[in-house]
Amino acid sequence: MRAAFTITRQRDPRLVPWLVVGFVVTFAVIFTPLVLFGGWIPIDAVLAALAGLTTVMLIFGRRAQRAAFSEIEGQPGAAIWVVQGLRGDWRATPAAAANTQLDVVHRVLGRPGVILIGEGTPHRVKTLLAQEKRRVARVAGDAPIYDLIVGEDEDADEMPLRRLSKYVLKLPPNLNAAQVDALEKRMTALGGTRSGMPKGPMPKGARVSGLERTMRRR
């Protein structure tokens, strides 16, 4: 927590003012009514302080997450790094398809089916994604195949990195555990990570580690 706080504060000058305001406002909102309605002041203060600390943790989590995303956004391997940190059973193959320009398509198996995630220059990634989708379709059977490109141009149907985890977690559970196991066995024939391709992000300054848990599990 100390490392995460230090790194977040360096990248977010407004962090401390937001935490202070959050605590004070929450404390006042909880404490004032309790006192007015005849509560016992020491207990009321403790309850209000606990509520204030809860607000502080919520604000810190959001701003730490934002700082972490800003640190890895646009870095090769960022998308698969985010997915691998999600709760649940996600079986990821980083850079299942790739080219020499470091455009990649990651393959993820889970209860929704197969998720193909492209990273890189959009016009090249679209071609790579289409090729991988055809390859996967030959062995996927009835399993749904979802495909997306991570990027900031939402008008071009790109998925911002900060929204990727929410998108993946909201996909419907189309398969049960046994079906996912069977699908994974069929996917084995397609091969794994291409040599030399990134298995995680290469952050600016390599200082993201203190924020990993905060960001990846949200």
C-alpha cells in the first residue's frame, strides 16, 4: 500500500486533496446527524471516522487504477496483462498470432468462449485478427468467439484499455468448466506464444509493480 500510494501521488498531484476532502465530507455527513439525534459522541466519531476511511480507500483505489493505466496504456502486452489478473478462470495465450511489427492477437479461453484481443496498428491488427479468428473457428465448435482491438479510437470500435476488464467480466457464461477444458485441449493444436513477443506490458520507467494488484483486479 505504501508503494502504491507513493507512486500514485507522484503521478496524481490531486490525490492527497481528494483523500482529505473525501474523509472530511463523509465524516461530517455521518457524524452530524448522529449527534443531532442524541447519539453518544465518542461512538458517533468512531463510526464517522470508519465511514471516512472507507471513502478514502475507494477514492484511492480509483485514482491508483487510473495512474496505473496511464503508465501502461499503449505498451505492448498491456491488454493480456490486464486479463491475466482478472478474477475467475481465464486461460490466456499471449501473442497467439503476431507479426514482425509487434502487432499481436492474444487468445483467452473462459466461460464466455474464446476472446481474441488485438494490440497494435489498427489496419494491420484487423487483418491479423481476422486470420486468427478463422484459425480458431476451425476447432472452436459451437463455442462463441469474441474479438476486439484495444485502442483509444472508440469511433473505430476500439476498446480502451481501462474498459477491457469490465467488458470481459460482463460477457455471458456460455460454457461450463468441462466444456472450457475440452476447448482448451482443441486449442492446444493451434500453438502458443510466439517467441520474442511480450507476455506483459513494458511500462515507462518499469515502475508499475506497486500498482499491479489495484489495477488488474478492478
